[in-house]
Amino acid sequence: MRYFVRFSYRGSDFHGSQVQPNGVTVQEVLEGAMMTILRHEVRLTFAGRTDAGVHALVMFAHFDEEAQWDAAERQTICHRLNGLLPASIAVREIIPVRDEAHARFSAVQRTYRYYLTTRKEPFLSDRTARVTDNLDYEKMNQAAALMIGTHDFQSFCRSHAASKTTICTVTRAEWGQRIAEDPGLEYEYVFTISADRFLRNMVRAVVGTLLEIGRGRMSIAEFQTVLDARSRSAAGQSAPAEGLFLTDIQYPKELKGER
């Protein structure tokens, strides 16, 4: 039986989401807790990878399990996991899905948000990025609109990333002011971007380049040149990880396999 697990985490406590040899990751901590509860090896396949310091309001992973748990059993497992996991990881639900469902490849849309503040807030320094410039958000939005549609985003992909293709379809890319449904965050502006897929470091590279436009160091025409260049060296520096959140992942409804 295949299950999806939906969870959230504060990325500042981890060296990225997926297992690697040089630091504690979300995957190894969550797998360790699940193995303790289920008393056998568990291997999670994440919907995507986030870098060190990047947060996830929503993340999915899938795993296979012989047992077919009903709703009450799944809720009990979630409760036990949350009692064992650190405060920086919260399991929301475990969902039975069809055997062919895949946390990464079955996703049809992902959404990230990047939060900016102009104030120095010591208790929010790991969840928002601080800027001291007077940014031109109108020009930043004009440039962001150039990304809507299907394009090659190699200019915004980490060098030597193992991506079979650097083509993505972006359906939303815009700057706005505070969003009412964002709880517990103090910020002035937020960049929201949705796409069918994202490349390694893509959102932070996009935000860093758009900030160059907001500061008047790059024109909208030059941003188009960067997009067309297909070279990471053409784009601006990556924005800090602290302000970035994965906020939504969408799947086809027919993937669910309720028991």
C-alpha cells in the first residue's frame, strides 16, 4: 500500500530537506521517527528538494507499507510521530494513494513565496529576508511577467545541477503586499511564483535578479536577456534562503486511494 505523508518544517534547523552526508536533514529525522513508530525501515520519496534554511508550509513524501490503515489508525500514527519529532517538523496527515502515485512526478503544480521586510526583526530573522533599499515593485512585476509561460530557466538553475531539462511552465509570478492568510509572519512584500516544476536554486536566483531590477541596477530588457542567455552567470546572486517558503503542492484528485 502506498501512502503520502503531508508535513511542514522550519528549514533553519536543517541542512536541507533530503539526506546528505554533511548535516542533519529533514528526511533523515522524519524517516528515523517513522522507523521508531513502525518498527521497520522506511524510505521516503520527497516531492522536491529544499536548500538549507528554506522552509516548507507544505511538503509531501510517499512511502510503501504492507499495512492498510484506516483513518483512525493514520491519525494515531500522526499523533505519535508529532510526539517524537522535534518542534521544527509537524506531520499533518497520512493519505492512502494509488500504487502509481509519486510524490515528485505526480505533482502538477508547486508554489513558493518569498517574504521581504524592511524592519530589523530579531525574532523573525530566519523567516523573512531584510532589505534596506527602496525597491521599484512595479518594474519588478513587469520583469516577473516575462517568466509567465513555458521557458528555459537555465539562467536561474544552480550550475551542474542534475536536471534532465531546464524547461519549466510558470503560471504565476508576482510581487504583492501582505497576504491575509499568511499567519505569524511580519513582512511588507511577498513574491509568489507557481510552476509545474522548479530547478535547484531557481526561486532564489529569480528573486535575487528581480531585486537588481528593483534597485535600478538592471532594466526589464536586460532581464529578458538574462532569461534568454541560458547561463547562470548572466543572472543576479541568489537571494538568502531565510525568506523562502514552499507553500503549496497540487496533485490530481484521482491519485487518492481511500480505504
